[in-house]
Amino acid sequence: MIKKMFLVVLALGLMTSCSDDDDSVQAIVPNAGTITGGPFTFIVDGMPDFVSGIATDPNAVGTNRTFVITDDQGNILGLPPTNEALQGVDFDGAGVGTCLIWYLRYEDDLTGAEMGMNANDLAGTFDLSNSITVNRLGAPDAGMITGGPFTFCVDGTVDNVSGIMTDPNAVGTNRTFVITDDMGNILGLPPTMEALEGVDFDGAGAGVCLIWYLRYEDDLTGAEMGMNANDLGGTFDLSNSITVTRNQPDAGTLSGGPFTFTVDGTVDNVSGITTDPNAVGTNSTFVITDDMGNILGLPPTMTALEGVDFDGAGVGTCLIWYLRYEDGLTGAEMGMNASNLGGCFSLSNSITVTRN
């Protein structure tokens, strides 16, 4: 009887022990923790772009795990199961936009974790980590700039450009204008249109400037005054250029004479006049005036000047000048006065012709 009672008590003890163990089993509560790494910025240029250096939380909890790649609206684009798989994803192929990388820990009842679904609609027992951003930028494109070309006269008066327009479809995180000489040497980097229109091109002296528009990413190198635009490095695009021509005519010194003729019916011509070999200006002519500056003639060449018969002008004094000028000159006409010339020009000294 005692033996039988012992067996019953033993059995009851075992039953009680099993019952206590069942009550102590706790459901797993997933915790994806915090993932670190990034953010990442790539240029969509046809070259593969991979992430690296992402680390999951060592204290993360959950029976199952995977990474989740979504767009910025939460739409699921991929579910790489491991870090190795994640690092094999080519983000260049996704085109321009923003991706988010998440870490997911979950139990077997998870639903909604499928490509084409939205991470906001996940259901079951799970936890999502923070996200890491992957920015996929389009390759910079400065497009076409319009306006100009511009032609200024270096005369001490401020010369500014205006009416330049950038391409509304230009792409690139950063932007600036670049002013170079005709060899590509960087003279200035006005960051805005307002700054560009404030540049005084008269102060640069005679020569040719080129205005460019630059769109670029943060890895740009070489965009500094004194450097050459041909040596820019990094991710960038330069637009077409607009030419700014800065003219500075210089008639130099006219030599020869003076001349004294007698008005006697005999042809009187000048000779031996020479122009300055360093004279500058797109166009040239000689100008003959009286001693009040009234224009009597405009012989275009030395041959024409030496063909002028000063005897026919009668008694008085003539002045011979050499004129170098750019297109747009006004007032260079017989009957006008040389004091009223307008445009971009330079008059030399004068040589006197006295007619007795």
C-alpha cells in the first residue's frame, strides 16, 4: 500500500513539473535594433554601384531575418537575405531616385514581405530597423546656355553681361558659372547669375573670355582660379561657352613729316609716313582734318593717303591722323568732326600739313 501511494505521489510531481515548464515558455519578440553605415550617394551612369560597410545590431532578436530594400514610398524593391547578398545589389540599375535599406527580424507568421508589396503593410510578428538612405543621382548635365556673344571696348567704363539663360533641364547637385580665357585658364567662378552679371569685363583688359555653366557633385576638383578648366576632375558637366570679346584699339604713334607745301597748282603729296607696327584694332583708316577737326578725307590705305593732292585744298593747315577701330564706329564721315567719333576706337597723334 505504501509503495502504491509513493508511485502516485511521484506521478503527480512529474505532472506538476511538466505543467510549470509549459507555463514558462515565452513568445519571441523580434527586435531588429539599429543598423549602421552609409548613407550612400551614387551617380546613375551605367557603372555598377554597391553598398558596403553596413552592420546589423549584435543584440537583434528574431527567428528569421532579411534585409529589405524599398523606395522612399515604402514599396519593396528587393529582399536580400544576407549582408553578402545586399552588397551584391547594383543600385545603378534602379535609375534615378532614393532607396531605403532596412533590416527585418521576424517570426514564421510574417506576411507582406514580397517584392511589389509595401513595407507599411507587413503583418505578423516582426520588427524593422532604422533605414539607411541610398541616393541615386542622375549624371550632371549643364545643358545649353544662351545669350551673347558680347563685345566690349576696354575704355575704363564698366562692362557687364546680361540676358544669359541656363538650361531649365540642367541636372547636378551643385552649380556655378566659370569664366576662362581662350586657353581655358580659370579667371573667375561667379556662383550665381547675379554674381555673373556683376563681373566687370572691362577690368580684364583686351582679350577673349569664355563663360561656361558648370553642374557638379561634391567630388569635383580643380575648380579654382588659376587652374585650367581642362583639368577639372570628379563628377561634372560643362555647358557650351559664350564668348566675351574685349577690344582695346590702339593706333599707336604715327611718324613722318611735318609737311609744308606751296599752293601753286602743282600736285603736292605726302610720303614717308609710317604707322606704328604695334597698332591694334580690327579696322583702320587715315583721317585728314583741318585744324578745327573737321573731316576732309578718309583715305583707307597708305597708298590712298599718298595719292591725296594737298595743293587742291588751298591755303591752310591739314592734320593727318591714323585711326584704328572696331565695328560700330560712328561719326567717321566727311563733313563731320573727329571730336565726335563714337564707338570703340583710337586716334594716333597727328602730322601737320601746312599749305602756304
